[in-house]
Amino acid sequence: MSAQVHHAKPAPVGGPLLNAVTLTAGVLIAIMAMILLVRFFYGLGSVTHLNDGYPWGIWIVVDVMIGSAFACGGFSVAMLVYIFNRGEYHPLVRPALLASLFGYTLAGVAVIVDLGRWWNVWNMYWPWSANPNSVMFEVAICITLYIIVMWIEFAPTFFEKFGMNEAKRRLSKIMFLIIALGTLLPMMHQSSLGTLWVVLGQQVHPLWQTPVVPLLFLLTAIITGYAVVLFESCVASSAYRRSIEMHLLTPLAKVMLGIVVAYLVVRFADLLWRGVLGLAFAATLEALMFWLEMACFFGVFLVIGTAAQRRNPARLFLGGILLMLGSSLLRLNGFLIGYDTGGGYQYFPSLTEILVTVGMFSIEVLGYVVITRRFPVLPREAAHA
Amino acid sequence: MSTSIFDLDHERFVVAEERLHMPRREFLQFCATVAATLGLPAGAEAAVAEAVATARRPSVIWLHFQECTGCSESLLRAEHPTLEKLILDVISLDYHETLMAAAGHQAEAARKSAMAANKGKYILVIEGAIPTKENGIYCKVGGQTAIELTKECAADAAAVIAIGSCASWGGMPSTVPSVAGWDSSPTGSAGVAEILGKPVVTIPGCPPNPYNFLATVVHFLTFGTLPATDKLGRPLFAYGRLIHENCERRAHFDAGRFAMAFGDEGHRKGYCLYKLGCKGPETYANCPAIGFGDAGENNWPVGCGHPCIGCTEKGVGFTKPIHTVAKMLNVAPPLQYPRIDEPIGKGASFASAAALAAIAGAAAGGAAMLARNLGLSHQAAELEKAKEAKPKAEA
């Protein structure tokens, strides 16, 4: 926190709220709302291709699993700044936290939307109905807590906007506790999301079903967190015509690559140790998808492998996208493509399912635009611009 | 305390053995059976054994009114070898018109002296319905009507137990003739609670299972209180569940396998008797759980192939015709059933595949444009830097 003083204070970007991006997002959200109306009146079967063999589809795998991994930027950066005491990254915390906030809140909403009997959801929080032995329960409680924690973590932004200095001062006294929780909780549930594959057992293809999958999920969540920060910084600077914080992103990319190396070591050691690497060379869809996933993680070294490459924002942007894609493929492969409950069941998302997922991401974009334009999130631009 | 049950040479049990003329093993078996009937937790049989062995035998006054003595018979004729000994020894049966040797005024005197000697401590058991029409003149003992006797004996009783369906609510004698103009039974038969104007413990059944009665008494002996009851006064340990819930033929009901006529293939195969009029779905009793007559499994009406007539349930037994189909109390069939041909999912449709392709294309295009712009501005910045640092003109 000591380094905070030297950074530019966050400030609203300003500018019009109504533009091509927000308008498009608004239309997509309206389409989603209409589909969800049908879903809540006529049930999941009316708008999804879910069936007994595939009780979850892209609403869970993309909106929740991938969406929450994308939302790990806040936690990854906070961990770097507060746990490893790298104060220089502090200006990245708020924008990263904002993306996380939307990612997680919408993941929570997506879960409710996907629950067949959503009106029973309160049982989860009712101690007499809760089943503490369930992985899902751990994930649900942890994510709920984390959403609350993140809103508190992000609250100073609103306090500053509305001039509630006293509230901000009081909150800052216990902020260390909130930040610690905000680091612990995602580590818990991101790994637990991986534990689901352990529980699913043989239904998940051996290339993904492994006892170490909680560690794989945790590592990729952190990697994705940094990748999203790269992606988001590049997009924000491009969209708002701001200078990019290259002095932060370049070293951040190096940290990220270090974790990618650790991840690949664990990933392949596990495949070799379990003796299933041979399956990656079979002529199957799963093997193809496995190599696509791996290509993303290895490809990133071609894009931003050298120090010179890491100084180029275009390459950082592409590197970020590659790793986001890799982590997404990991989740998509294990939860849908390499997931087979037998009995000839198959699944491909319906158009309406896709449109709802698109709508969910549109809310994130719209929210990000509105909040960065009106609330102090991004660092104030230096006078020279 | 719970370990004392293993101490078979304990003085109390030796005394009980002599008193009851039964081996200690059998005595303890009986205690365990009663504890299990009551649904007491493991270890409670020790408390029961202690209570029974210490011979704090409560005095019991047993009145008979409009009945067939089936309840008494079922208690005495139980197949368990020494059950009747226990009945006569667990309780001190001071007045029982069928069993006592005394007769006439001598018998009435015995009742009055037992009531006086155990004032406020005796248990009053009533078997049979109580006629109320014409001031109850249809049933008299020793010149007193059943109503008068009930009120007199209940006044100083520690507990009142109505045994059998007749005493519980009127039972068979209270059945209204199916003739136009009748709205009550010819003698206006009523249950004990109605006469006393307050709830009493009822052990309905025609006859009731002797263990349900014994367990109620032993509960009183062991804990000093009567067991918890439902709103009709029936002990919950015995009448807490529908017969349908624990029925051994329940699986046939759920699978839709029914006997359609006596002696048909389904009946011979032991299918569900619901369609023959079995009242199990609307009758609360533990018959399927403990059976009758200590004769082993399946020895109860449904087990023997006859539909339950609902004898423990007011408004069902002796009221509904035996072969009328029962009303389902707690197993309302669902409004819809899951499909049998569960769909196994569809492949990609043109629309969804096209949408995905469009999104992927748009994302790739957008990313490429953005990367290109970033690259160009990077190049420009590098050039700027190169210009400033003249010696390094290479970009």
C-alpha cells in the first residue's frame, strides 16, 4: 500500500454513455431478457438443448466456469500487490476488480438461471438443508461469499464518487481482512470447480480427469486473471484512446509466463504419471481438442516469449487472448467435449442458449463501460495526453 | 444402567424369574420386544426390564361395555408362550369381568375396594363402546349404566386407556345403519373420550395388537407417563404411520401390480390389494411392522391376502364398504410422469452453428483489428523513440 501514494489517482474516464458499443450491448441484453422470460415461464427445456445426459450446457460451462475464470483478474492482481507486496501494480487493481465483480456476479446469476427449480435455491444457505459434504455446496457458498466480499472491496469506488469519505475511511480500516478473504475464497472455489471432475470420475475423459485437476484449475485461474488484465488494458486503452501502462504490463506478462511454465510441468507430469498421454495421439475429437488447448499454452511463448516481444502491446494483447482461450478450452473440454455420461446422449447449444450467453457477456461490457466512464476506476491520464 | 441388563444373575431378575415362572432369557426378550415396539432407543430395554422386574405393578380396573371381548382375547391368546403370565403379572388386574373368579355383588365390591385402595394410582382400561341413547340404558353392570360406571371409575384413575375401536370412538356398534332416516347407531354408541369430555389414550383396532397395549402400559410403568399421541389419542409409536407406508406389498403398488380379484394370478402372486379395497393408504397402524399373534412375518390381514378394512381408523373401519377403493392420504400421484423416451439430445442446428461461427468470426476480426492498431501505434512510438535517440536509427 505504501506505493499507492506515487500512483495517479483513479478518475472517471468521462464521455458519452450512448455509443455503438453500449447500444449493441443493450440490444443483445434485451434479446437475452426475452429468452429468459420464456425460460422462466416454460422451463429450461423450452430454450435449451439440455437433456438427462448433459444436465449442464454452456450456461454453466461458459457463463459460470469460464466466466468466473475470466473474472480472476481481481484476485490475481490483488494477490500480487498485497500478498507478494508488489505495490507497483496497484493501478491495475481497480480495473481488474471491476471485471471480476461483473464476472462473478453474473456467474451467480447464470447459476440461478440454469437451475431447473431455482426457487429452491435458498435451501443452500439454510443450515438445516445444507449438505456440507458436497463439492457444489462448497463452490456455491464460496462464490456467494466472494461476490459479497468483492462488492465490499470495490465499494471505495462508489464512496469516492458520492463523496462518502467517512464511510471510505472506516472501511479502509478493515480492508486488509476483506482483501485477505478476497484472495482466499477464489482459491478455494476455483480449485473446487476442478474437483467436480474428480467427483464425476469416468464420465470425464482421462486427458482431463485427474486427481490434480484442482491444482490445474487454480493455476489456470491465476493465469487467466493476468491474461484478462493484459486483454482488458489493451482494449480499454484502445477504446478510450489512452496510453497503455506498458511499464506494468510487460513485467506482469513475465510473471504470467512463469506460472504457465509451472502449469505445463504439472499438466504433462500428471499425464505421464497416469500413463494416458497416448490417448492424445488417438484419432478422436478429444485428442484434437487437447492439442488445440495445448497449442494455446505453448503458442503464447512464440508470441510473447522474449523481452522485446513483451514490450509490444499488440503481442501482449494476442498473448492474453491465447491464454484466455487455453483456459477456456480446458474447461470446455472437461465439462462438455470430453464429458460423456454414456447412453448415446449428445449436446450442442441451441441458438437461444448462445444468445443468452452472449447477453451475459454484453452485461459485463455495458457495465464496464458505464462504470469506467462515470466512476473512478482507471488511473487518471497524465497531463501530456 | 444399560449394562445391568447383561448381569443376568442380578437379584431382581432372579426374583422376576421365580415370580413369572419363565427363563430370564425369555423375560429379557419380552422387555426388548416391548422397547422396540415403543420405538425406544437401544439400551432402553434395560430400563424396561428394571421397571418390570421391580414389580411396581399398577392396579388395573378393566371395564367391558358394548363389545365382543376380542381385545381381551387377543391379549390372552397371544402365541408367545408366557405372555398371559406377564399380562397378569406386569399389571395387577384387580377387576376384569371376563377373567375374575368373583361374580355378582362380590365382583362389584372387589372393584370398589381396589379403587379405594389405589385411589389416584390405578389404570382404568375400557373395552367396548358406551351406549348413550335413552340415558344409556342399553348397557348396565350391577344396575349402573356404562356412562355412570365410566365416569365413576375415571374420576380417581391415574390414566384412562380405551382399548379397541369400540372404546376408542364407538367402533362397530356405532355404525349407522344404511337405512333412510338413521343418523346414529340404534343405541347411540360413543367412545370413552366423548363420555368423559376429554381426550384419553386410545388403542384402536379390531382387535388391537396386544403389544401396542402392553407397550403403552410398560411406558407408563417405566417413565411414569403415557406415550405421546396423535390428536385422536393414539400412541404415535404405533399409529404414527400409514399401513401403506410400511406395507410389504408396497413395491407392487408403486410398480402398478394389483390383484384384481380374489384368487386371480396377481392375488396368488402376492400383488397389492389396493384395488380389492385395501384401506392401508388411509389407515394409521403398525400392523405391517409388527404383525399379529407372534406367528412370524406376514401374519396380518394384508399379509394373508385380505385387504385391510381400516379397523383402527374412525370413518373407515365399519363405515366404508370393505371393497371400496381407499382414498390416498399421502401418496397423491404426480400430475405428470417423466417421459419414458427421454430425448438424448440434438446435434448442432444450422442456426446455432452459424451463430457460433459468426461470434467467433466477429471476435477474431475485432481482435485482429485491435492488435493491428496496437501494433501500428507501437511501431510509431518506437520510431519516435528512435528519432530521439539519434545514434540508433534502426527500428
